[in-house]
Amino acid sequence: MRLNYNIRASMIKKITIILITTIALMVNVNASSDGELLLKKNNPAEIDDCWEGFNRASFALNQGLDKVIFKPVASVYRVLPTPIKSGVSNSLDNLSNVVTIPNNILQGEFSKAGVNTGRFLINTTVGILGIIDVASLIGFEEYEKEDYGQTLAVHGVGPGCYLVLPVLGPKTARDTLASTLNFMGGDAWYNITVANDTQHVSEFDYYASRVIAGVDFRAKNYDSIENLQKNSLDFYASVKSVYLQDRQQKILNSNQVIESMDDSDWEEIGN
Amino acid sequence: MIKKILTIFTILISITSFNSISYSIEPDIFVQSTVNRAASTLGGNLNKEQRVEELKKIAKETVDIYGVGMYSLGATRKSLNDEQLKTYNQVFENYFLKSFADRLAEYSNPIIEVNSKEKLNENYTIVSSTLVATDKRPAIKIEWRIYTKNPDAPLIRDLIIEGLSLARTQKEEFSSIIQSANGDVNALFDNLKNFSNK
């Protein structure tokens, strides 16, 4: 018993050291939430592919899984009647508020946290568990998801290396680390389904919601993914670029990405 | 007689002046007319090969293929000699036209609505539009980076789909290919040629 306790304590210590070291490596000494620095730090071209061999192998595995599981399921899902797809998509978005709202607060965006709390309450009740997006119908501003990775980025934590995880897909080191916060109390949906034994919802509900979210994403982007794959010279590099551009955009919550593309590379090219 | 000559002379002067005045094309109108051209090609009675040829023609007239090619090459373009640049421009144009036409030829009748424009500076305007939703996919926001250095002949330099730049994606893809070949740009040329010959 005593031995077990010592082993566990030593493991927790090791994990803590690894986490602290990783964060320390990723945090720029001059960390700042200044837009331009944020833009530069999260620029896809600046993010290293430190484990490219592993990433490409993992990417190939995910492509295999996509071919066998996600693509066939998504191709059936996308031909379902629009009200069904919208209902599923709306309720998944509504559920994601339980992660978005704490992140709005952690990023200091209190008014957005208020708006999203209102949105969540209205859609969960009047909108029947989020199936109908009543909040948007009555004029609430467009919903933007937030997560712990975005919050760390806003507070100056750099992205670290690019990483492709089996099944879970593309990430950065920062976002991978941040997503563990969901399992440490940061995701209320996880807390009431998996972490705690409640009578109304179960582990199955949590994992089912994750799988459905994956299928919904794949179906929404069905043509775009097919098109990208068909027209890419290096599909792995294209997906990496698209993922990192999307993260940069989400972190900044603005049009700065487009504006920043008015860069020297374009300027030098005359006609 | 003198009156007639004067009248003819005046008309001639007017026509000549009219022709010499250049009319700048507003970027949003340029995008809408380009989209309409592509839509009528895709929605017409042409077979796939004819569609592809027509789309290539539209691309040659409305896209700054040279500019996109140079941007996609990134910093590598500074290290190429004239011969390599010539080869690159040729293989890139073939690649671009095939890729552009193949992508669009899949759509039967896309409806794009131009919403607004924002002038970034003298050289660039961003035109915002929406690809209207269908039963199978939601609406998609598309922004067009229009090169307006010559206002009489604006050109498309990039499409930004839901915030993701096609030119940037292509640039990072090309960079990855060159890096994987230890900096050998010929690997990129071979990839571009293979794609065009598919």
C-alpha cells in the first residue's frame, strides 16, 4: 500500500515536471497578448514540424481510418434532411458552450461570456436541448467557440511543435497540453458524464457526442476535403497549413490574418 | 460643307477621346462578373472537356497566375536562375490551370453572392462573398484578394475560404516539397509536371 502510494507520488511529480518544463519552453519570455505578436507567434510558417516522421505516419493512419469509417458515415449523414443535420449541429454547438464560457472569462472577455451564458440558457430550454438555435433567431451575435488552447495562446504561450495524433488529428503541443484541462475539470459535460456518476447521463453520452461531432465536421467539409486531397501535391502539408491557419484565425478572433497577408512576399511581386 | 467637315471632325475627336479614356473596374463588379462567367460555363450545355477549356480561358484572363506562382515559391524564388524561373513559370501555369479547372468543373451551378469590398491599399482590395448553401453543405464565406495596381485590369491573387488562404496553403505545400528534397527545387518542378500530366 505504502509502495503504491510512493510510486503514484513519484509519477505525479514526473508528470508535473514534464508539464512545467513544456510550458516553460513554450512561453516566450516577452510573452504578450499584443495582436501583432500573437499573429506572428501563431503564424503557420513559424511553427516547427519537429516530429515529421511520426506525424506523417500518424496522418497515414488517420487517412486509413477516415477512408474506412468517417468518410462512409459522413457520406450517409450529409444526405439526411437539413433540419436533422442542423439540429445535431446546433445541439453540439450549444454543448460546447460549457467550455467556451469559462474560456471567455479566462481571456477577459466578460461580455462575450455573458452573451454565451444567455445563449446557452435560452437554447437549452426554449431551444429544446440546443436543437433549435433560438438565440440566433432573436438576434444574439454569431457564436464563436473558444478552448483552453486559445486561452493559453492569448496569454502568450507559443504553439510549440506541430503534432498529428492518431484518431484525434492535427494539433500543436500547446493545444494538446491544453486539451488535457478538459479532463481535469475544465469541461462540465465531461464532468457529469465520465468523471462523476450521475443518474441522467453516462459515459456513453460523452463519447457518442465526440464521435457525432467528428462525423458532423467531416460531413460539413466533405467536398472541401475531397477537393483539397485531389488537388494537393502533398496532402499532409496542405492539411497542416489549413489547420494552423484556422487556429491562428480562431486565436485572433479577427480579420487580422487576411490583413497580414498584405506582406512583403506579396509586395515584392509586381507585374 | 465646312459645317459638315467640322461636324465629322468633332465626332472623330470625340470617338478618339472616348477610346483613350480608361475606365477603372471596381473590384466587386470584377468579381461578380468573373463569377457569372464561370457560373454560365458550369451551368451551360458544355461537356466536361469543353467546360475545363472554358474555365482555363477565364482563369488566364482574370487570375494573376505569374504573381500567384511567385508568391507560392516563397523565398526560394530569390535563389533561382533565369532558366529555372522560366521553367517554373511554365510548369506552374500548367499546374495552376489544371488544378483551377478541375476544382471548379466538379460544381454544377454554384451561386456566389458578392457582399462587400474593403480597400486595403492602392494595390489590394478584399472582396467578400458567400457561396450559397445547398442541401449538402452550409454556406461558405469566400474572400477574394484583388490586385488593383492597374485599376483598368484588376486580377485575382488569392481566394480566402472561411479564413483559409489558398495561396498560403499552396506556398506551404511547395515549401514542404522542396524541404523534403533537401532544398532541390527540381523536386517541385517534377511534382508540378506529374500533376499536370495526370
